[in-house]
Amino acid sequence: MNSSHQELIAINSAFYDAFSNGKSTEMSEIWSENENISCIHPGWGSVVGRIAVIRSWQSILANPPKIHCANPQTFINDHSGYVICFEEIGNNRLIATNIFHYEKSGWKLVHHQAGVTRPIDRSEKSSKKLIH
Amino acid sequence: MNSSHQELIAINSAFYDAFSNGKSTEMSEIWSENENISCIHPGWGSVVGRIAVIRSWQSILANPPKIHCANPQTFINDHSGYVICFEEIGNNRLIATNIFHYEKSGWKLVHHQAGVTRPIDRSEKSSKKLIH
């Protein structure tokens, strides 16, 4: 894995750290300063524009879930990249697409969509552990 | 709206035309030839790699839903762009993120995620018509 992929994994982890721990300042800094950003929270419509996106996170981070990012996979094309990953909340999980752009200050989040996926199969997880 | 945004709207429409009408050849051509593409169908995990992605569509297009794209919004950064839109299937609807890269042959789809959103409020739609 080259450094760009590692950087993308790191900023994606920082996003889930801010999410899980209700760090609204860090969350605001992870998102691009560009006005043209967007977000689709599970079950919501689309939220478009930096002010609306950051406001949507402030309401979520006031009472944050314990959320854990699992199996992140990175895809990079030039100065754009995205990460797909599972979001584990207790025994439930969602699946997400996080789009980042490489800006002067590094990778910045420009779009997030999370939605339901099939539940965690704990037996599948433990059998995978045996294989690896 | 400049020509890139119009091109993105057009390829996104072609995607939903192929989807709704079960056109598997057109669907295959809309996706990038790049091996590193991905797809998250509603309720599924992630499908990664061109062969797996195209195969997943073949099974869906064998019995395609009547799906209509509504309210597409485009976001472009250099040679990458994405569209967020609603997917209306009868009275149900999903919300999607479609990521495209600009390649030699034009915009090509590299990632699609669709998930549940709030249902269509027909009264909301008709009241909007009155306002506009």
C-alpha cells in the first residue's frame, strides 16, 4: 500500500474517531472548506453545502454513537479518492462511501453516504480468523 | 450548468436507462474498464473489481425494476465527479451516490451506492409544484 492509500486510511480513521467521540471541531476540520460538499445520513435525504453538512454533524455529535470502522478499502484516482467501509455500532452495522479530495492541506472529506447492510455474522468473523 | 455537469447528468441518466430497461451491454459500457471499481447494492456488502461488479449487475438486470432517477445533483473536481440522486421505484425510493472518472472515452462509472431514504411524500411534491 503506497503513502496516498495510507493517508486516506488515516483521515478516514480520524473521521470515525471524531464521529464516535463527539469531537465537533475535529469533524469540521476533516471536511473540505469547499462550499460544494454533501452528506447522506442513513435514512435521510441529501444534505448539500458546507454550512448544512457541518450543522447536521453538530446535531449527531451532541449524542454520538460508539461507532467502529471495519474493513476500509481505498480507491484513488489522481487527486480524488474514496473509501468504502463497514460502520459497526454494537451488533448492527452500516456500510459507507466516503469521498475525499486532495487539497493544499491534505485529503479532505467532500461526501459521506452510509446505509444499512446485512448484519454482522459473528460465526463468519470467527471462521475468517481461523483461516488467516 | 457547464458542459461537464451536463455530461455527468447525461451518463447518469444512461445508467438509469440501462438499469430500468435491463440493458446489460450498455450497463457494462457505462462502467469503467478499470479493474479497481466497486458497488454497494442496497442491503448488500461491497462488490469490488470489474468482473464481480458486472456480474452483480447481470443478475439484477435479468429482472430489472422500473427505476426512475429524480433530482440528480452533480459535484465535479477535476477529472472526478459524483452524482447524488433519488431512485424512485413505484412509491418507494432509495438515495444513491454515483462516482465517475473522466477517462479517454468520457465519464465512466467507478462506484455506486444506493440505500434507503425517507419515503416519497406526494403531498410535499405537489405543494412544491404550486410554489414553483
